[in-house]
Amino acid sequence: MIGYSIVLSFDPLVTRAHVITAGEQEQDGLQRTCWLIEELEHMLRISKRDVFTLKEVDTPVLIPHVHLVEPQLGAGPLDWPTEVDACVYQGKLLISGVDENQHLVLYQVG
């Protein structure tokens, strides 16, 4: 039996979603937030969430006309369902994507 306490349902228009840990710990050593990256047909929706309740802790950021970098198609490990070009540095999410002109872009959120 799998135990869980909270379930977050995604909008049916979400095509991919990724969770990135915030990397910051509170004084008690616990991490309290994570980033949720949701890819929709015409935008990215990025929200910072409480890891215990999954509730948004800040206003979500919408990035129109940007998609996540496509999965790897060449040689090497094909673990693209869990791979995303994003990381957290000093409390800010850094994420790369592809804009509507197929140019690589880098965003800082937070």
C-alpha cells in the first residue's frame, strides 16, 4: 500500500510537469519550499510551493510562448521524463527553454 497525504491535480492542459527542490533549509534543517514547473501548450507556469501542503507560497509566474527544452534524442541515457534544465541558486530558479522563434532562453524566477 502506498501512503500519501496530499494530492495536487494538474490542469488537463498541462503536458509536462517537474518539481525542483529549492535547496534552502530553514533553521530546523527542513526544506519548506519547492518549485513546480508546468508546461502548457503556449506557456510555462512556475510556482513556488510549500512542500508540506503543496499550496502556493507566492504568485505564480507565467512565461508565454516558451517551452521546455525537448528531450534528448541522441545517444546516451534517455531519462528525459525526469530531466529538466533548471536549478535553484540563492533562492532563485534558473530555467532554460525555447521561445516561439526556436531560440534558447534563460529565465530567473523568484
